Amino acid sequence: MYLQCFLYCFFFPIGLAPEIPEDLYHLIKKAVSIRKHLERNRKDKDSKFKLILVESRIHRITRYYKKSKKLPPVWK
């Protein structure tokens, strides 16, 4: 966590920081892979539940990053 903050604080002033934070990026990537899995396996109830959890985590982290101004307020 410390290293991630250090790298972000180091690269942000130069303009090399990523558009979205790394943890949010990986959560979105995970949600997309679960959705692909659910397209092939519609009856997988456990994956449906896990998708709900991942999407709610995405919304919570997005709300935090909007408040801390690391994401623009109109980002979706």
C-alpha cells in the first residue's frame, strides 16, 4: 500500500499516473471476467452473488475516489 501511494505521488506531478487507480482497474477487470463466465454458465448462482459483491465494491471505491478527487465527478 505504501509503495503504491509513493509511486502515485511520484508519477502524478509529472503526468504519468494512470487515469484510474490500479485497484479500481483490477476490480473492473474482475467484474468483466465474471460477466463473461455468466454468459456461458447462466445457472451459476455463486458467480452471480460474487458479481454483486464485486460491483458494490466498485461503487464504494468509486465514491471514495470521487471524494478524494482522484477521479472526475462525472466518471462512470
